[in-house]
Amino acid sequence: MAEVWQPWEKLFLRDVCKTMHISVIAEKLERSPAAIERKASRIGAHLPSRMTGRPWTKPELFLFGRFTDEEIATATGRSIHSVRSKRNALSRASGGSIMPEWTPEEIALFLRHTNPEIAEITGRSIQEVGDKRAWWNKARNGWLDDAEGEQ
């Protein structure tokens, strides 16, 4: 016979249901994911649907543009597919740019610093710094195609 749910377990489930994955809740409460889903339904605690997963938090979104997809997946406990899907959605929503536009002060760093140093100073990924440096070098030397334009 199943163990009776304690009041603190119900409170915990209600508190974390929107931010914690079902499998993590199940592990912490030492219950099956199916039991978590049934109890959440009975007490009116809304779990994220399996199609959308748990919502992305602001600290998790902050990682984009600063780390690789693999690093974000490891840090957040999400699948690589989930991270790539979110990166694509963020890119589409922001017109192709996840991080804020480069400031003149950041671009000036190319004259005195290496890509890893600039990545550390600005909080941007090394890949983004390398892409911007390549664009900046082309722009500085007048090698930009009309299609590349302003970045």
C-alpha cells in the first residue's frame, strides 16, 4: 500500500511544482514521478507540461551568449536539445542577437586584448567574441559585403 502523503510533502510540491522538474521532485520526496503527477493534480499544483518542460529562469537565461550549449545543459540539468531550442527561440525573438549590442568600449578592447581576455571582461562567449572580431576586422579593412552589413 502506498505511503500517506504528509502535509509538508504537499506544501513542498505546491511550492516547487513550477520551477523543479518532476523527476527531481520525485527523487527528493522518494516517490515515483507518476505519484507526483497524481498528487499535483489532486491538490491543484500545476506542473509544467511534458512538451514545454520547466520554465527557464532569469539566471539560466543569463548563461546564453556566455557559455556553450553543452556547458548550459550541464549547469541547468537540461537536455542539449532543450538548450539548443531555447537558444534558437531567443535568437529569433531578439533579431539574431542573444547578448546586448556591442558597445564602442567593448569593441575598443580588440586593440589591446585577446579573445579569451575579452570574453572574460565582457561576459560574452569566446565564440561570440571571435565572430565579432572577424566582423570588426572586415569592417576596419573595408572587406564587408553588402549582405554582411552592420552587426
